[in-house]
Amino acid sequence: MTTVSNDLLTSMNGTQTSTSTSSLNDNSPEAIQQRFLKLLTVQMQNQDPTNPMDNSQLTTQLAQLSTVSGISQLNSTLASLMSNLGASQSLQAANMIGHSVLAPGNNVTLTSDTTKDASGNDVTTQKAIFGVQLADNADSVKVTIRDSAGNVVHSLDLGPQSSGTLPIIWNGATDAGGQAKDGTYTFTVSATSAGTAVGATALAFGTVASVSTGTDGVKLNVSNIGTIKTTDVVQIL
């Protein structure tokens, strides 16, 4: 059994605890190699002369060093790639600022727009954009729009529709035959095929105002919808 002297341990470890601790916490490839070679040197200097380390043992330990060093370098490379990917995603998301999108949500905003007709008279029209995403083909798709109190304002029967994303425009008409006031409403969607329910997702419409980044990735700040992931965007209009 090999015994390492206290003097040797002192020369190896040093006298300042903070320095040793700092060195042990350094997991850079260079630091790992230095610690390994230092330990290997001490082991060889204090090995039993009658039973020295053979070549296979030395080769094995060097291979272990190469493996640990390689893993450390791989981790550093992956961290760099992730950082570059995050920067790339931020730049791509920034290109969406000012664009209108459809994303999961049930808010719909009705607004008025006044233009001039051919005679120069003011013409006011109302418009609200939203959408529906169907998981499968449907022979009946119905949309119900409600006000803030939950009262039904208008019902839309879209009839048969194919699977996919369906943008919808509401002109503000009410079931009572009038025009709804400008503002924010909510809507629900139901779809069936041969009497069986079809998956239907309500899609809100909004404009990308800004982009934010954080520990949970890149987010889009969208009017009328809120903060969403880039993967939440179903369609760019």
C-alpha cells in the first residue's frame, strides 16, 4: 500500500483553502488537464517500486483524461451554439414586428374605419378579424360572438369547411339587425362532421408590437393577444 507524505500533500494542495476550492471549481478543459496530470505525477512518484504502474494502466488513465476533456469541450461548444441560436431566433422574431398574426385566443376587436366614397361623402365601415383552426374537415362550423356581459351579439354559420386555418371577418352586424359598438368581444367555435365533434381552435388576431427574450426563450408581444411564443403563431397575415 502506497502512503503519501503530509509534506507532499501540502505542496500539492497549497496552504490557502480559497485558492484550492477555486481551482477545484474550475471545470475548464485546461484546468481539468492540469489537475489530472498533477495527480498522475504524484501517483507515479509515489508508486510501489516493486509493483509499478504498467502501460495498460497509464493508457487507461490517459484515455479517461481525453474523455473528460472532450466532454467538457463539447459542453462549451453546445453552450456557444445555444447562445448563437438564441441570438438568431431574436433577429428572426424581430422581423415580425409590425406584421399581423393569428394565434390561439378568443378575443376579437371591432373597429370602425371612415373613408370617402366617389362623391366625397364619408363612409364608415366596421371590421373585426379573427380565425378558426380545424383539425379535420367539418360539414358544419358555427361561431358565436358575445359581449363583455356574455350576451350573444352575433352568430355565424360558416357551413362546410376544410381542415386547416380559416380567417374570418365580422362586419359588426348583430343578430338583432343593427351594428355592434366598437370594442372587444369574445367568441367560441363549434364544428362537427356527420354529427361528431371536430377539434376547433379559436384564433385571435393581433399585430406584433415588440419582441422580448428571457430564460424561457424568445417571446412576441402581440396586441389583443398578449405575450406568446413564436411557435404559437398559426398564420401571418
